[in-house]
Amino acid sequence: MDIKGIVITMILGAFGFLVALQWRDAIKGTIDVFLPAGEGLMYTYMAAILVTVIAVVVTFVLIKLKDVDIIPDKYENRVKDKARRVKERAKSKVRRKEK
């Protein structure tokens, strides 16, 4: 269980979602140009590009942070130990019920 990896993956997923939403709006705006009503198309693309650039920068920063020890090992080990103990207790309960 890699807590930092899980948190970083969740953050990257959220940024990917934002990028997808911005590009959806940009593409929708492009279609509106060829069909009626295309107001503010340039701003839609600029926003999509800006969100994409921000997401790429944050991605690189998070990848670098993954290699940095920002959570002290004693806390990370505590969480891992607690998860292991909970899992062992659950297994022992299942074994008792089977008997």
C-alpha cells in the first residue's frame, strides 16, 4: 500500500478530468462556429490550453514529489502496520466462522 502513490494518482485523475472538460468545451465551441452561435471560441481554446499546461506542470511536480520523502517513514509504517493488523483480524474472524 503506497499512500503517496494513491494520493498522486487521485490528483492526476482530477486534473485529467479538468483537461477533458476544457477540451470538450473547446471542441463544442468549434462545432458551434460551423453551426450557429460561436461566441468566445478563442477564450474557450485558451482556457483548454491553459488547463492542459497547468496539468502537465503539476504532473511533473507530483512525479518529482513521489521520489521525495514528504511523509516520515514512521507514519507511513504505522498506517501499513495498522492495515496489516486489520486484515489479519478479518482473516481470523473468517476462520473462526468456518469452524
